[in-house]
Amino acid sequence: MLTKSKSYAERLFHYQTLANLTREQTDEVFMQTAAKNGRTFTTDALGVLWEQTKGYPYFIQAYGAAALGKTTTQISNTRQILMAHGLIYSPSFGRAAFTVPGMGDFIRRHEPTTEFPHAE
């Protein structure tokens, strides 16, 4: 009987599992959100966003906020700071990569427990 009963919170809320989006759904989310903000994504940018998010909703939200929330100047400044600290390098024009192999996967596996100050 106890295993069939629901807690007060479970009776108040409907819990739904959210699965990863498909490539097409991911592209659509990015394109629609960008359009609402008067912006666009190139096909190449959508490809990179898919590679980084693999349709995971939290990553889509985080990458979308970062991509649409900063100006080109702000992104350039952040990039310069990361390069100055030796965390990233530019393997080719317009691209950035981590200096430590596997760092991108490590960061995706570990959510920070504290907030770090950032440069504006």
C-alpha cells in the first residue's frame, strides 16, 4: 500500500521526462529563438551547436543564451581572456579549442558548484 501512495508534492505536480531533441528539433529551437531576437544562425553554426548539445535540453538553453545574449565585442573580450589564461587557443580562423585534451567533455560532465566572476 505504501509504495502505491503518492506524496503531497507528487499529487500537486505532473512530472514529465524530457528526452533529447532530434537534430531537426534542435535546429528549429535555435532558429526560432534567434528569429524572435532579430538574429539568425548560419548552417555551420547550427552544426556546431548540434555537435556541442546533442539535443540535450539544458545544453540547448545554455548555448542559446550564450549565443544570443552577448554582442560580438563581449564574445571577443571573453575569448581574449580565456586565451590569456591559457584555457583555449585558436586552431583556425573563427574557431576555439581547449588547450587540454578532453577538457570540453570534462566540463560537460561537471556542473560548477560555485559561481565565478566574469569579465564584462
